[in-house]
Amino acid sequence: MGEEDGGKYHRFLNPKKGGFRAASFIFGLTSLDTTAFIVCIVTMFLYFMRVMYFDLAGAANTMTNFMGCSFLLSLVGGFISDTYINRFHTCLIFGCIEVLAFALMTIQANLKSLHPSNCRTTNCVELGDCKRSSCLEGNTAFMFYISLSLLALGSGGVRGSLPSLGADQFNRNDPKEAKLLGRYFNWLLLSTTSGSIIGVTVIVKISLTYGWWWGFFLSTILCFIGFSVLSLGTTFYRLQIPGNSPIIQVLQVLVAAFKNRKLSLSENANELYESKEEAILAPKLSHTNQFRWLDKAAIYGAEGTTPWTLCTVNQVEEVKILTRMMPILFSTIIMNTCLAQLQTFSLAQGNIMDLHLGSYKFPAASIPVIPLLFISILLPVYEFIFVPFARKISGHPSGITQLQRVGVGLVLSAVSMAVAGFVEVKRRNQSLIDPKNPISLFWLSFQYGIFGIADMFTFVGLLEFFYREAPVGMRSLSTSFTYISLSFGYFLSSVFVDIINSVTEKVTPSKLGWLHGLDLNKNNLNLFYWFLAILSCINFINYLYWATWYKYKVEETQGNPTFELDSSKAQDDVAQLKSEAQEDFATKTKNESQDPKPTTEAKKDESSPTNESQEDASKLQNEAHDSLKNTKEASGVQQTGYS
């Protein structure tokens, strides 16, 4: 079915298709692409230190900055897929960039001539190179950063459009498919997890045993196969045709509200501007009293009726939704800062611990398999046992609300950092007492396992929250908010590392920062973990406030017919109706201001305002149906109705 939301008119190609058959191709790409990308996440930190000769802090910051850019660039993919190119083609375009990036990384890792020389030799003090964060320079540095930039752009663009492409295969206005939508996001996480398990075990083992370039080469092949799988599902997808730029629509509301800032607001929300198109053809968003200053964008002013001076109530409510989302988004950043530590410093810890599991030597970079196994086991339990049970109690299609799910994850992330601090104390004490007998690598499984469960709750909860709450024309952009949180979390990690080092080297007796140099046994990593644990507890209190304050989106859908449009002519007719409605509204407002009614007549109109408006609405509805009927006969438009 066609789907309209928030007063915007959006069309779909192949509206009868979709479902889990179409989503299965997306699960296939997700699994393969994640296998390729996770290899970079868990091995690049060691690659930076051993091959590119970064120091500990430099490698950590380069890694977190790369991840931050990758997640931030998901906005680009989300914006393009909402505005210019459909989500399927957006994935393919950015997928080609991602494959190219992996190929360049393979070439550099394989050719010794593209590796830097070690600048940290015995005479580095004389050369002034000891304090350099890396030994990269010249063409080597150029190729290194170009390949990383392309990988961040390609993977970010895919990440910004792929989850919404899969979610488009389910109609959330259908009660049956609304349940499937929640299941889709859980299975999307399971696909990510299964791909990650293969990546951190098989591919990482090959990379560390046979050479770094083998890992990047296999990532290139897997990524290519993944996007080939996505292409095979072309005939099964339900594709949304891009609409107006969501960013422009947001700017129009803000500009109109600013221009009309001196106008007074009426207590009656029905006096705010609505268009014929939105009143007749699409369900509208209920008016809310939060951020009432934005309502001024829907008041007719003296500057005319352009989209930059007069917006509909639905446009205003969409901006309110995005505004309400922001505190939720920012409340999850600290958790992702904690995640960054598990992909940097925790790997450095594992590299100097006992890697043996019996006679088998376990790669330190494969330790993330522990939380992935937790997720693989717990996710089906959550989906098939917990959700049906909770659904009977709460009546919510997902069992618990998305914000409740996120809250559970935030609590567990704080616990994970506290545990990480105690494990580091035990590891360091053992290393100082008996360096030849370090503690087992699997002590790290406690912090990884707890955080894995936290990620299962928070990541899927955020994806579903942003998709369900967003206006339909902004869903790719809004699901990218999940990755913005990840991006800011990684960037904040880099900031914290630099600040902690600069502050502690001034106040500690040794005049050395908590995270200086390469030797973890001389650092205070445990204090950094506990700092993040305390910060996470404070952040959870902040999140509780905003989650309680947040008002979920409410749509008025009863009595509104919906249409599936497959022609540009029909869309032009709708746009013309909207333009005419703006002109009629402006003329009516001017006439009322120039010819005020007597008091008794005004009171009479106020006491029974519905008769005339109902007659007008009925007349407009009949005109619209006649117009659409003619359009259908002329251009093959298919009409369906549901309430």
C-alpha cells in the first residue's frame, strides 16, 4: 500500500511487493558487509601501531576519528536517499565507493614500498621524532588517509540508507505489519551479529596469520558479493520515490516562524493553516503544545504565502518531532564513547594478556566474539519469548517502548565500564608481580559481554524509535541519527583521551598522563574506565528526564482516504491543490480582517463553527475525488482506501 505521513505525499514503486522475502536480500548484504567492515574495526588499531607506527594515543584517536567520520557520513546517505535517489540505488552507489576503498587498503597493506619507516628508533630524541603520534609522511600518508576517507564515505552512505530500505518493505499502518517491523529490526541486528562473528574469528585469524593485506582483500571480495546479493532482489523491493528535501522543509518552518515572530498566536489550533492536500488525502499529525513558537510558521502574515512565509501544521509538527528527538539522541552519546574503548584500549589490554585457550592461541582482536555470541543467543530469546510476553501486558507491538529499551542499555553500559576498571586493576597488578604469567584474555569477557547486551537493547531501540517517530519523508535521515550518536561518541572519546592526558600529566606526581606512551602497565587506564562509568550514571539521570518528557507522535487517521499514486501528473495535481489552498487561505484571512462581523454574528459563528467547515470540507473532498478520478482515467493511477 502507499503510505502517507505527516501531511507529505509519498509514492512507492512496486507498492504491492516487499515483506520478508525482499528484506532477506538486505539481511544478506548486512551480514556480508558487516563481516568486511568489522575486520577493519578490530584489526586496524593493531595495524596502525604495528605497520603504520602510531603510538598508543595516536592509534586510538585515529581509530575513533575514522569511526566517527564513518557514522557521521551516514547523514549524507540518508539525505540523498530521502531527496534525490531512492534508497536502493543510494546503497549501490556508496557500495562501489566502499569496495574501492577496501581495494586501496589491500594494495597499501601488501606493498612494502607504501609502508612508513619506523621513526621511533634509538636516535629519535636527536631527530625530534619521539613525540610524533605516527611515522606517516608523503605519498604513504596520502594513500593511507585517502583510503580511510573513501571507506568512511562508502560505509557511511550505505549505513544511512540500508536500514530504511529494509523497513520500507513493511507498512507500519497495518497492525500485522507493524509487528513485523519490530521483528525486522531485531533480525537486522542478528544479521549484523552473525557477520561480525565470522569477521572477528575467521577473517581476523587469517589477517593476523597470513598478513594484513589478506584481511583487507577478503573484505573487498565479501563487500562485492554483498552488493551483488542486494542487486538480485531488485524485482522484490518496495521502493519509495524520493520527495522534497527534508532539510529544506525544516528550514522553511524555521524561517517562516522567525518572519512571523511578532504575530500573536490564537488559543484555537484549528485557526492554523492547513492545505487541501493534507486535509483530504493524507492522515495528519495531531497538533501539540510543545515549542508553540514554531506554530507561528502556520499563521498568515503580511509577507505573502510562499513556502518560506506560510507552512502547514503538519510541516510544523514534523519539525517539532525532530526537535523532541534531539535530547534523546544526545543522551546516548556517552554510551558510544564507552563502546569506543572496547575497540581500542581493551584490544591493547588483550594483546598483552594470556591468549591461550588450552593449546589454541586465541587472537586478541577476536575477543569481541564474546558479546556477539551473547547477542546471538539472547536476541532470539528476546524476540520469541520476552516480546510476546511483554506485549500481552503492555499492549505495545514491540513489548516495551523503544525508549524503555534504550534506557536498559544505558544502565548496562555504565556497569560494563565499572567492571572494565576492576579487570584492568587485576591485569596490571598481575603483570607487575609476575610479568611472565599474565591473566587470561577471557577476563575481558565480562566487560564485553555486559556491553554486548547493552548494545542489543540500545542500538535496535534507537533505530526503531527514529524510524517509527520520523515523518515518512525523513526516515533515512532520522535513522541516521542513530549513527550520529555513534559518531559523536567516537569523537568525544578522542577529546576525552587528549584532555585526560593533558590534565593528568600536570597534576600527577609522575607528571605522566593516565594514557601516555605505549606501556599500559605504566598507565592508569582503570581510572579512565571509572571516569566513564561515573559519567554514564550522570548521563542516565539526564536520559530519564528527557525520556519522560518526550511525547510520542500521534496521527489523526480516521476518515482519511489514502491513495497510491504512480504518476507525476497526479503529484502535480496535488501540488496545485496545495497552492490554491494557500491562496484561498490568504484571501479569506484578508477579508476577515478588513470586514469584521458584528459581535452577535461572531458569537453565533463561534458557537457553531462546524457546519460551514464541514460543508466546505465535503465539497473539497468531492472535487478532489473527481480530480483524482479523471487523473486515474488519463494516466492509470490506482486508488485504494483504508482508514
